[in-house]
Amino acid sequence: MGKFCPYCGNPVKDSDKFCIICGKPLLADIPKKERKPEIKDTKKEEKKEKLEKTSIEESLVTEEEDKEILELEEEEAIKKKSKKSKEKKDVKPLPEEVKEQMVYYIEYNDIQLNKKVLIEKLNEISQLTKDTKYEYDNAFKNEVNIKLEAIKTLIDEMKQKETVIKQNLEEPFIVQRISNDIDTKVFQLENLSREHKLHKVDKETFEKLKEKYRQEKLDLEAQREDLIIGMKLWIQDLKLEKAELSSERKLNKGQFHAKEITEEQYIEKDKDFDLILKKIDTKIKTLEELTK
């Protein structure tokens, strides 16, 4: 087959490198450089792909874990907030008659503490009557006698107050009374079941009474729980008050060591703190006993 110039169309020889008519090179016959096929390292590619895949998966897992942790933390925070809100909302105020009885119990135990302090003071001053000065110094003797009479008067007043409070005390306290009533319901349920098994109580009567006693028991338990929660909140407030007073007591000690106050002022104030803290401890102990 003849060969023609791709530019001018004139016939050319196979050996011609240029067209004799237009002079342009006959590039069509210039052998093209063969491109060697690219040999891929299969193992290397597989390893690379595996690493990339692992990296993507790890990234996805990390993102998922982070997201899950954030969701859990957020959920936990919402639960805590909801729980606190619910607890605050669900706490029923203590009935006035219950608070009144609690105050009576606290006052009664407070009187016992005051009586103890006064008796100790009375014994301390009574020792002064054994001092030789008491025999010949009338001024000292009168001063001691006045203090003794004053303390005896205070002790008598405490005893009178104690008698009045004791008359108003409802014993046992309502929490203990409810606990006794719950025990009664438990006994009734157990006795009813036993009698039913012995065929002394028919099934219909058994079911009715069982439900009645069970519901009464649940109501009593709920009532007791409400009272205890309210009382525990009061105990928490007293503990906070105690912590604040303890801090003030330490401050008083620091002021003494810094020479801001005299030793006499420090000792007097420290005694006051000691007495107040003892009274708070008495209140806390009283309320904790009443919740049992």
C-alpha cells in the first residue's frame, strides 16, 4: 500500500523521512516510545490500604467514643439535676405539731445540758466555802453566797421549765409511734396468712384484709419517710451552723495568737463557743435519736 504525506497528500517513499514536496517531517513513522506498564507492589499497596482503613476506623471509633462519653456525661448531669430538683420538690414541710414536739424534745435535752453545767459551776463555787478566807473575810463570804444563791435559783428555774416541757412531750415521738404501727401491720399480715393456711379465714376475706393491711403499712411507711427526710434537712442545717461556729472559734484563737485580743478575752469567748457548740451537738443528737 502506497504512502502519502499527511500534510500535502503527495505520494512519498517508505524510506523518506521528509516530504519532497512540502518538506515537512513524516512523524507518523517515527516509532513511539513504548510506555512500560507500571508494576505495582501488591503487598505494599495492601499494607497502605490497610493502614489507611485502620486509621479511618480508629478515627471513627474515637469520634464515636468521644460522642458517647459526652452524651453520657450530659445525661448524668441531667439526671443529677433532675434528682436534686425532684428531691427538693418532693420534700414535704414538717407539720407544725411535729415541729413543736421536736422543739420540746430539743429544749428538754438542752435543759439537761444546762443543769449539768450549772451543777458543775455550783460545785466549783461551793469549794470556795472551804477557803479560810470565807471564815474571816465577810465581803468574800457574801460574794460567794450570792453566787451560790444565783446558781441554785437558776437550777430551780431549769427544773420548773423541765416539768412544764415534760407535760407537753408526747412520748413516744411520732416517728416511733408510726414505727410501732408499722410493726402492728406486719404482725397482722403474718397472723392473717397463718390463719388462712390453717383454713380459719376464707380466701375472699383473706385477700380483702391482706390488701387493706398492706396499703395501711405502705401509707405509714411513706408518712414516716417524709418526716425523716424533713428532720434530716434540719440536721444538715445544724451541722452547717456548727461548721461556721467552729471556723469562728479558730478565728478567735488566731486573733489571740496575733495579740489582737487578750488571753482573758480569748478564754471567755472560747467558753461561749464551747457551750454553743455543745448545745448544737445536743440538738443534732436529739434529732438523730428521734429519726430512729
